[in-house]
Amino acid sequence: MEIPKYTEKQGIIDITAPKFLWKYQTINDNSLENLRNQKMWASEPEVFNDPFEFTFHSSGNGEFKELFEKSKKHKVICLTDNPKNLLMWSHYGNFHKGMCLGFENRTHTIPVNYSDEFPIIDFTDKDEQQKILEFFKIMTTKSSQWSYEKERRMIFIPQMDNKVEYPGELKCVNFGIKTSNEDIEKVKKAINDETVVYLKSIYNPKEYKLDWIELVE
């Protein structure tokens, strides 16, 4: 199954964004319940596996402490355009025993900027629009060591519920190499949609990479 790219702008979607965005997940009671309700869980940065999330360097005399405290309360959904990454399957796909949900991108996502240095933030004498841009810079800059994730983020205000709508229509589910047949059937039952395509990761016979096959009833 080939995943096409956008070639032209559609609505508010970033012209550089991929047509498909993916979410690695463990298969458990919570993720199955979210599938049944067509929801995703938005997390606070304090539970992320990167201890430097939302870290920045201050310049000038802005109210940086208050800003930092506000940023830490925002909720984030982390997506990627790479459903075949070995490390991400290990880190987020329950060691290749989970799933990777494929959504047709119909919302505005923000690409993560990867850098070797903290973002420098200066709110001195800046208008409100510029402050917002600086604010988002904090929430979308990570160490270049994470660049393999090719991450795009959906960011929500603290008042939002943790369970949010899909970023687009769920088109396919890619299961890990070690995902059990029992879990595959649980996912299919929870989704209950005959239009969704189910894929299974397989070993590439010549390289350290993943391929996939379509699961046909």
C-alpha cells in the first residue's frame, strides 16, 4: 500500500504536510475504548519520555516563569509520517506488539523543529501575535537526537478534555511484527468499520527495515 503525498494545498492543511499521519500505540483496554469512540488521548508534556520537553532559554525581561508554567499545562498529540520506524515501534508500539493508526490528514498540525540548542525566547516589546508564535516555538522544539521521529503535533489548551477527535478519517491500521492474532481481532472488533485497511509489518529479507502486507479476510 503506497502512501501518497499532498501535491497542492487543501484548506488550512499545511502544504508541506503528508497526506497520512500515523500514531503508534499499545493495544490495551484504554486504546481499544478510544477506538470504539473514535478518540485520541492528548497528554501533558510531563508524562513524555523526553525530559527536556518545553525547555527554552530566556532572553530579555519577559515573564518567563509564568509562560513556562502555562506551556506545561497544554495537551499534545504526537503524530508522525513514518509508520515503519524500528525505534518508534520499540518505544511507542509496545516493542512491535502494538499498532500504528493511519489517518488521512484533515487538520492543522505543527511540524517539530529539531535543534542542538534550546529555543531562545524573548517576549520583550512584542505584539500578541508574535508572542503566540514564540509560545508555539517552545512546544514544538526538540533535541536533534529525536529527529528520526519526524514528528508533527496537535496542541490543545489546558481546558480541553484529554480525549479529542481524530485528526482525520482512520484509513488503516498497521500491526507490529509481534502483534498477536488475538489483539488484531480485538482492534478490528473495536473499530468495526469495513472500509479500514489492516496491514501487518513483516521483516524485509535484505535490509534492517520493515515492509508490510495487507491482511485479507
